[in-house]
Amino acid sequence: MTVNELGKELSEMYENAPEGDKVAMIHLFGIRYSKIIKKNNYTASEIIDNTKLENGSNMNKSYQTEISKGVNLAEYVIDKETLIKFIKDYG
């Protein structure tokens, strides 16, 4: 997955987040894509530079910290969607 594709996915997750959960979706993005981010040495800044919100702007650079938090949390948590898919495939 390219940094451009990650930016697009982050944009979609952010824009489609339930009211009040936008920051949580940024954390979830970091969790979900941490392996790709680490493997390719992508920075949170690069990912944000590749976002495109509905209003035509990029996400605020202050969200870099939130992406990093998600990437760090990935070592300790798994998101429900991934777990459910795993159980369906192998359970």
C-alpha cells in the first residue's frame, strides 16, 4: 500500500466517523495500518500530506500525534473488525 493510498484511507475513515469519534478513527487507522506504516518507514506527516477531505483541504498536521498513538497501540491491541474476520476465516 502506498502512502497515497494510506492518505486516501485515512481521509475516508475520518470523514465517515460517527459524530464525536473522528480522533478515535485516526487511532484506529494507526492500529490497522501500523505494519504497513512501519515496514515502509512512512511518517505520519507524509500520510497527512496525502489526505484529501471533502472540503478539498488536507487533514490538520496536529493529527500526526494521533496516528503515532495508534501505531504504538497496535503492539497491544487488535481491532474488532480484524478479529471478527479472523474468527470467520479460521474459527
